[in-house]
Amino acid sequence: MSEEWSRDEVESPCVRICLIHPETRLCTGCARTIDEIAAWSRLSPEARRAILAELPTRTPAPKARRGGRAARLKRKGPA
């Protein structure tokens, strides 16, 4: 890449797996909130670095299984 096209910016953590989890409200790919994703291009480098530093502490999707059919039947109760 030529020098004139390179910029000294904090890169986006986007991994192109863009899906907002309904419970955590975080992207399952990069762990950012929808507001952080939308504002990323307008954020200062300092604000971007602060978000990047926080991402490893976030859990974008619950790790435990939700129970599948057995859990649905239990929630539904007797027919």
C-alpha cells in the first residue's frame, strides 16, 4: 500500500461476524454494542483504544446452552 493511503488510525475490531445477541446486546463477532459500532468512524483514537481495552472482558453471548427442547417443555409446563 502506498504511503499516501496509509493512515495512523486505530483499526476496527470487526471480524465480519455481525450479529447482535438479543440478551447481551453485544455483537457476537467483536463484542461491541450497536452504538459503539455505529459511532466507530467518528470516535477519537483514545475512545477507540478505550473500547478495545474493554472488549476482552465482555461476553457477547452466554456460554451455557439454553436447554433446547427440554427447557422449552419445562417452561411451557403441562399441556
